[in-house]
Amino acid sequence: MTGENSGLIRVIRAGSGELQTLSEKLGMRGKMDLTDIITSVETILKRVRQDGDEAVLHWTRTFDRVSLAADRLLVSEQEISRAVDSLDIELLSTLRQAAEQIRTFHDAQRSSSTRLETRGGSTIELVSRPLDTVGVYVPGGTAPLPSSVLMNVLPARSAGVRRVIMCTPPDSDGKVNAAILAAASIAGVDAIYRIGGAQAIAAMAYGTAVVPRVDKIVGPGNIYVNTAKRMVYGQVDIDMFAGPSEILVIADRLANPAYVAADLLSQAEHDVLASAVLVTDSAELAASVVGELEHRVPLLPRAEMIRQSLADYGAIVIVSDLNEAVAFANELAPEHLELLTEDPDDLLPRIQNAGAVFVGPYSPEPLGDYWAGPNHVLPTSGTARFFSPLNTGDFSKKMSVIRYTRSDLAEAWPAIARLAEAESLQAHADSARVRFGRDISGRTM
């Protein structure tokens, strides 16, 4: 077919060695050698842990090229208010509406407790308690991400987290993007700090005189931020190990090629490591999508980035039938999966591994990024096999509560003692039997 020779994106036949090579390459995107980065991040974490705000200010001067005093790390209420007032009224209204959509979805996920009662009146429970303090990291750079603020903060608020703080890097003038501040205000962030990079992760993980120590850190960032999150995991909890963005579209001959191409490009424009893959049982659709891509890419502001992304990590895969497409999707476990087929509900029950599934021609991936309500913080690089989207439950913890009656323990203690003694833990056995007048030898007291 004509598209197989396209210089923009490769077209692969299922069963070919090239398809296996692509699968392996996509799986390796998030597994680059981090040796040098780990060394750098270790230095930053150590300095912040030892020197607190002094180290934070040092790294802020070094990396963000802005000199701040410690009393300027915290963004003031007046600055937040000015940012909200300065924002375009339509954008502000849209942020508020998006927040309501996201809040409604995550409120519905509030964790419930599990409680069982025995015939003897004993109770065993698994109860949910919200985390006390959560830290959210929001990247700066040339493309501010107010949607990331909403998606990371609102689930914590739905879970009942007492305090949510946010770190985001300042610009060269020491200012924070107005849209980010407005989104933080709408979402209910308690405190905002103009700190970026690994030093922000360290400040939230260890605490400083200005920045409080948190229980969990969430939010996207560059490779230094993500490496720092990995390295403080255990000191605090984190959301997930994020990798480059990705989309897999399953489409048949009835899919609109313009829709398919536009949706592939919506992910390819993220960065050069982003992956955009179409799987189809129609060679005709594949050729039409190639044509749409060749038409659309030159019109986009990030055309060069998109070209590299498509060349390195994009593909159109032609399979013999949609069963093969589903099998490939489950193997790849993509962050975003679109079903653009005649009967997507026939495929959906067979999808086992995906971060988010978009069903039908009117559910494009950006709907999930910004509006529908489910979280856009999703597992990448195949981790949808075992990770879930960020959700309200991620901001709470479970706690067991055991309340036994004397009669139920009287029935249970011989078995408890038997198991404890099998593990050579005599004091465990004695803890159960002493309540019934037996000493450590089993003698009646």
C-alpha cells in the first residue's frame, strides 16, 4: 500500500519482526540509564535534608536562575488573588466548570469501610482514613498545566485530606503562572511554594522551616523530578512512576481517518518520546490515516517534535482481525486506548490493560485530559498491567479494627497458641492464653 513508504510514520504488518521490535522499543522508553541523574538527585536530596531552605534557595538560583529570599518561597494570598483577577474571564470560567466535573467524579469514589460481625458479637473492620498532608508538584516551563493542578488536587480534597500544598517552579522574575495559581485557588490548595525540580520533591519529603513535610507526593515532572520521587518513596508515598505519554487507537474500516489522525497527533505533540500507534484491520483506513497525518502535521506549531515522535515511537499496525488488535492492546497496556470501531462495546469487555479507555467517535482522548471527570494521571510504559489511574482512594489509607468478645476469644485462643508455637513465638501464644487463667506452661492459674 502507498502508506508503507511514508517517511512520516511506519506501517507494520502483524506478525512481522518489525512489530516485535516496536513493542520492545516502546517498553524501553521509561527504562533509560539513570546513573548520572541519580547521582545528581542524590546530591540535591542530601543538601535539602541537611540544610533545608538554604539548599532549596541555592538550587533555585542554580536551576531556575532566580534569587529568592526564604520569605518569598510561599506565594502570598494577594499574589494568588491578583493572578485570578488577571486571568481571561472565559478561561477562569472553564477552569471552574472543569473542576466541578472532576470533583463530582472523584466525590463519588469516597472509600467505604468494610465491617463483619461474628455470631458471638465480635467485629472486624477495615476502615478508611484520609492522609493528613499531601504535596502536589506542578511543572513550569513553556506550557503551564492548570489541568494538572485540578487532576491532582481535587481527588485529595474528595478524600478529605486535611492539608494540600503545591510546589511549582518560578519564572526568571520569580513569578508563578497565573493560570496555575487560579487553578490552585479553585481546587482549594492550602499553600503554594515557588520551588521546582528535585529540590521541591526533597523539601516536601523531608520538610524545611518553610515547607511542611507531607505524607504523599503526586504530580508530573521531568526526569529529575520523577527520579527524586522514586528516591524518596518510602520516606513518603508517591502516585506512580510516570513515563512518556502514549495512545493506542483500535479502528476498523468505518472509522473516520481524520478523527484517528487528530487523536494520534494529540499525544505525539507532548514530546519526542511520546508514542502514537494505530492498530487496524483495514489497509484502506491505514492509507487514509497516513494521508491525514501528512496533511495535518505541517499545520501544527510542534510539527518538528511530532515528526520525531512519530518516526521513533509511532506506527500503524495492520492486523488480520480485531481479536489480534485486542491482544496487542492488552500486551502493550497503553496509557490511553481509543476504540473507534463499528461495535466498540463488543471489544470493551475484553480490554484488560489500559489506563483509560475512550469508547466511540465522540470520546477523543483530550476529553479525558480536561473535562470528563476521570483522572488524567494514568499509568504509562506498560504499567497499566498493575497500576490504576489516580483516584480518591490514593489519598486515603486503610486501618484494621479488631474488637473480639471474651466468648469468641475463648473459642479461638487454642488455635492462636498452636500457630504461635509452630513459629517458635511462645510469648505470642501466652498473650492469648493468659486471658483465660493459663500461664506460659499451660497450667491453670
